[in-house]
Amino acid sequence: MAHFEIQNLSFSYAAARDKKALDNVNLAVNRGEYVVLCGKSGSGKTTLLRHLKTVLTPHGKRSGRILLDGVPLEDVSPRDQAAKVGYVMQNPDDQIVTDKVWHELAFGLESLGCDQKTMRSRVAEMACYFGIQDWFHRDVANLSGGQKQLLNLASIMAMQPEVLILDEPTSQLDPIAASDFLNTVRKINLELGTTVILTEHRLEDIFPYADRAVVMDQGRILADDTPRRIGKLLFAEKNDMFSAMPTPVRLFCGVGGEGECPLTVREGRNWLSGAFPETPEVTALPAEPPAEEIADPALSLKELWFRYEKDSPDVLRGVSAEVPAGSLFAIVGGNGAGKSTTLKAICGICRPYRGKIRIFGKPAEKYKSGELFHNCLAMLPQDPKSLFVKKTVREELAEMTGDREQIAQVAAECEIEHLLDSHPYDLSGGEQQRAALAKVLLTQPRLLLLDEPTKGIDCFFKEKLAGILSKLKRQGMTIVMVSHDVEFCAQYADLVSMFFDGQILTTDTPRRFFGANSFYTTAANRMSRHIFQNAVTAADVAELYRINQEAET
């Protein structure tokens, strides 16, 4: 018997009854399976997952039915659903309800009515299993994004669910924390037999270990097969979703590889070793160093020090950087390092107690009230919902300007024309990010600060976003981007900085920066570094592969 069985499920949101968010979906998930849902933003992945738990089911018109262990889901009591089905949301702050870590671990068990002895035993077990005993008594507010998401997972697993549902759980995590989190999920699936249903835009760490991959588009299921077959199927059909596949899959199919398609970096490395048993003729691409001096930086930070409370440790510990005008300057680093705080300091939200900030050569404190944010500086925060105050996306954009032509142009650039009459909170995470970007761009800034702009968006809009940012750069805009998306930074940034221990340690061009790192780098670099140098994107590796293959022939 299937653990979850979805039969002819169709659904339309109340605000858009003429458009189906889910269209005749049929899917069975067997006990103990690891199933990954993938598809473009707005394809229906989150909507489908929210139907698997009655308390999270969105409001709208629905037909079809869902069975849990053969029983209609609506006939399963809320208590049994809470005990059997665990759900980890995209934003960890949406799920945390208490003030202390240990309170959060115990909250679900208290809700189920567990006795004190059982509760203490399970809380202790989860704290040890997830390695969070060192911050067991800390305030939740003081945790990083990665720690909060791990706490959410531990709190859910303390209730010993049979099914674990995760909706974009690593969207706010740095690459290393994301990999650790997903390894923990895999461990739960393998060791505890917990059924895992997961949506994720980062497929590098998931595809190799999933039993099945389900591809969705416009509310329908396009394909349902093993991950290895899915990649080849999408490539053969020239489906857009192929560009979302892991780097080894895209490289292998893109250059016409023969044999079994590699899924992991290790398999990709072995495939390249077989393709080049001898050292190839061309082993590196040019990697120019950055300019030693910047004549007129758009942004200059000098020795910034900041702490949130008088007696708390410093978050910023001497941050210094110069950002060339008209460039895309990316800042990467672990969760809680101080990257977002730096952006807030530039905006004046956080006031450093030491150091200087100059924006277009003028000290930040010299800008008059409101002058800084009028055709000068704008920031897209990490949580796009913090920008939404109206009932429709159209009203959100109209709040920024009365120019309908300008609104239509920005809406078209961000591909949100079809969302203008929707409530911002009814959008998917990726759609919210695009709507928030459109709202920010309407202020026509010369310096744009982006905090995790690719969070929750699919690879298709990432390409669109890169095009938008490139166009803005050509128009003279300077962009500072904090991101965990190393693949995006490697492909599109002009300069990349590493943030660690409250300061910027190093700044370099993408090929030199990621080419020198062992862990904080791209899958393409890890896969090819034993043969090629400075190849940090799939396009770099493909280019070197073709150059050397042509040289041999």
C-alpha cells in the first residue's frame, strides 16, 4: 500500500479560479521512499505539498482526493496528522514559535500530550542526533538561518513522524550548511526509514540519493522516473527543465558523453578522467586578477565595527571593501558571518559605532533624510514579504510610482504580468522574490543592494535575473549582492568577496576565487579541477572539453 496516494487532484486558488494551480495530479509515494519534486517557480510544487497536510491546505476550489495509508486525508484526525506527517517550511522563521531552543524541541511533543519522561528522552535524543547540544539553551532569535532550519527539522523529528515533507528547506542556507542539512535528511531516510518528499531548486546534493524525481509544470506532472533517467529524458525532449539538472548531468549530455550518465561529482570526475587519460593540451582558461586600485568606487567601506547590543559580541569586525562603479560585486560566506548586517549598515538600518561608509564619494551621514533612497540607494531584503503592504501586486508597484508605462515595463522584465492581480502572500517563494525585485527597481537606484536575490527562484528566472542585472549594469547601476548561490556568483559576478569572522578576507575575480577553493566552490570546479584549472562553471568545463576533443581530432 502506498504511504501517500494522490488521485486526480485539481485545485484553483480563490483569487484565480479560472487558473488551475494543480491539474489532475496523480502520484503515489511508497513507504520509505525519497521523492524529489522539481519544476519552475509557480509550477505547483508547494501547492501540492501543502495539500498533504490538512492544516496547511490553501483556500480555494479542489477536486480529487488524497489518501494517507489508504485513508482519506480529511478523515485522519489533526492529532494523527501532526504525529505522522512532519512539514519543514521554506522560511524557518515561519515555523518557530518559542523563545528557547529546548522549548522549540519540546513544543510539538507537548502539543501531542507526551508525558514528561518521554518528552525529555526524545528532546535529549534529538539534540544529540542533530548535534545541537552546544546551543541547547540559547535564544532562538540568536541563531543563524542554518541553525534555525536544523532546529525546525529536529523539532519535527522529535515527534517521530512517518513522513517528512520539506519545501525548499535549504533556500536560506550557505552551500556547506545546505549540504550538511540534506545529508541529515538522507540519513533520516536511510536509518529511520522515514518517507521523504522534498522540493528543492538545488539538485546537486539531492538527485544522486533520491529514489524518484517528479517533474512538474503548470500544475501537471510531466515526468516521474529515477533521477538518472530523468536527466536523459529531459535532454532528449529538449525540455526547459534540463537546465535545472545537476552539473554532471548537464555536462555529460551537453558534450555528447557516452555510456552511463554521471549524477554525482565523483561520477563526473571519473567520466572526465576516462575522457582524458593523458594530460590535455589546453588545461586552463584565462583568469585576470582584479584591478589593484579603484579610481572612483561607487561604495567604500572602511573599518566598520558593529554589535547589536552593548554587551554582545561584535558582528562586524573591521569590514573594509571598495566596489567599482557599474560592477556586480558578490559577497559569499557562511550563515551568521555578518553579510546581511553589512548591507543593513550601508542602508543605515544598523549604525556602526566605528568606521566610515562613502556612497558615490559622499559620506553616508552627509545624505539628508530621504535623499539616500531617492534615485540613489535601494535594497532588496532577504525576506521579500517585508516589502508587501497591499492587497495585490499591482497595488504594490503603484505605491512606488504612478507611471503605468514604467510599471508595465518592470513587470514584464521580472515576468510578473500574470501575477499583478494576485495577493503577494498567495505567490510562491520565487514569485514573491520577483515581485519584490520589481518594486525595488521602480525606485530607480544607482546602487542596488541584494540580499539573497536567488533564494527560492528557479534556474530559468536566475538566467532572466542575470539578464536584468546585466542590463542595469550597462545603464550604470552598481550592484552589491550577498548570496549563498556560488554557481550564480561564479557565472555572473565581476568580483567575489569571502566574508568570515565579521570581515571581508579576500576579493578576487570569480575564476581565481572559486578556482582556489576546495569546498566553497562550484560543482563544476570540484568535478574538473584534477584536469582543468580555473574552470568554475559548467560552460567553462564544456569549453575546455570541446577544445581538447577538437585538438585530438
